[in-house]
Amino acid sequence: MMKTALFLILFTFAAAFAVSAQDTGKEKVYDKVEIMPEYPGGQEALLKFISENVKYPENAIKNEIQGKVFVNFIIDESGAVTKVKVLRGVDDDIDKEAVRVIKLLEKWTPGKEKGKAVKVKYTLPINFALS
């Protein structure tokens, strides 16, 4: 963890209020389902994992770059994090760091719709702030 930089990780899950799905060829990816995927240990464990693993990029510290990166990913039927991408970024180095940390996440309990495990899309904002 950087001594010269303090970063604040804020997260909220962006999801639709009604059950909806995107059809991408043969597969459906849901925005919201009856039982949403859950990170092992819940939201507090997710926040802790992200805060312990994010390394504020040196170049961003040097140039005093701050901001919120919106990372989108899919939790598949097995609970694996897949298709990680930046929806709205701040800076190339910060964006890459946000994606790197999301790719490190362990398997989640998958989301379910009508009793069946399904793919669920998440958007996670990660705020990088210097103090």
C-alpha cells in the first residue's frame, strides 16, 4: 500500500430494477435476477479485497490523477468473473489497475433466475483519490 497516497474505494452495484436480459447470440446475460450473485463474505469482503489489492499507479500519483473508474464484468453460471472491461475510465494506468484487481476476484456464488444459475452483469465504480 502506498504511504504517499490514500485511495478511497467506493462501490455500488449498478443494476436494473426489473429482471432483464441481453441476448448475446446463444447466451443471455441478466442485469438483475431473483437471486443476485454474491461475493464470498458479502459486500464487506468485496470492499476489503479491493482496498487491500489496489495499488495506486506511480504515474497517477506523480501527476495527481484522481477519479472514478466504472468497471463492467459478468459473473457466469459457475461464479467466475468474466469479460472485464472499463465502461468509463479516468486514465490508462488507473483503468488498467481497476481491471487488474477485478480479474483477481475469486469465484462468487452465481446468480439465479427461476432456480437456474445464470450470467449476471455487474458495473462496479472504483474511486481513486489522493489525500
